[in-house]
Amino acid sequence: MQRLIEGYRRFRETYWLQNKGVFEALAAGQSPRAMVITCADSRVDPQLIFDAQPGEIFCVRNVANLVPPYAPDSDHHGTSAALEFAVRSLKVEHIIVLGHAHCGGIRTLLEGGEQGDFIGRWMEIAALARERALAASVHAPETVAHVCEQESIRITIDNIMTFPWVAERVHAGELQLHGWHFDIEQGELERVV
Ligand SMILES: [Zn+2]
């Protein structure tokens, strides 16, 4: 904890002071052109990967960068709410689904078994990715995980397209969807969709 507090002090004394004007301008409102949907994993930081400044990326992070299909029911849909705000209010032009290697959520999905109070149910969104990965003609566990990570990115993109106001903007050429996979060791992005 001390490390974070010291980090905050450094932020105030250097970055914030040097970029005071940027923060003052941002206080008046945000207009990011891109939304990133990525994993909560501590090793995947979109702002760092894209060398982005405050105000550039509207980001939502959850377990395994999933988006459920459009379902305007009485449940609490945190990720869908963020998607709605990005598309309908901010009118972002790009949505990037950023998956990554060694994803714990994907590993849980592949292993099955005891999956906590929420994680197992959440990962059901990507059940089809598990089926596709297990059916693929690969054997090494890491390779199966890699296929599953990529398939889950495709499923998330497909699910995003079930939101009517997303599909409308995509078809009008006002919004583009992208699916990328981040290799932690190599620091490389691979285009999946
Ligand atoms: Zn992950």
C-alpha cells in the first residue's frame, strides 16, 4: 500500500504538474474516440500498451474481456451500461476488444469445476469458445488456451453486434469493431478480428 501512496505523491509532483492544463481541459468533458474492453488482469494495461493520454481511451475492464449478448432485462449489466454510454453518448468511433495470453478467466473456463460465486456464471458467456478450442486440432494446454482466448474475443465481438445501436452505427460506417490479443512476454499485439 505504501508503494501506491508514494506513487500517488510522485504523480502529483511530476506528471500532474506537467500536465495540469490537460486535466483542467478534461474537467470540462471527455471525447475519447476509442473504447477498449479488456481484462481486469494486472498485466494488461491499455493506457500503457497504446501509450495513451488521459481522455483518449474509454475503458471497461472485467474478467476475460467479455460482453454478454444484448439483454435489456432487470439484471444489473455493468459492461453493457459502459458499452451503451460509449456508443450512444460519447459516440466512439472504434471499439477494441483486447484479450491477452495467460488469461486466468479463460483458464478457469477450460478447467471447469468449482468456479466461485460469480466467475463460473460470468464465463458461461464464452462457453462456445471453450467448445471451439477443445475441438481444434491442437494439444498443448497453452495452445488450447490461446485458441480459447482468440475465440472468446470473436464471441465478444459477435455479442457486441447484438446491441441494436451498435449494429446501426457499424452499418452506417460510424463505428468499427476490432479484436486484438496481447502477448505478455513479447509485448506484441495480434489482430484476431
Ligand atoms: Zn484475463
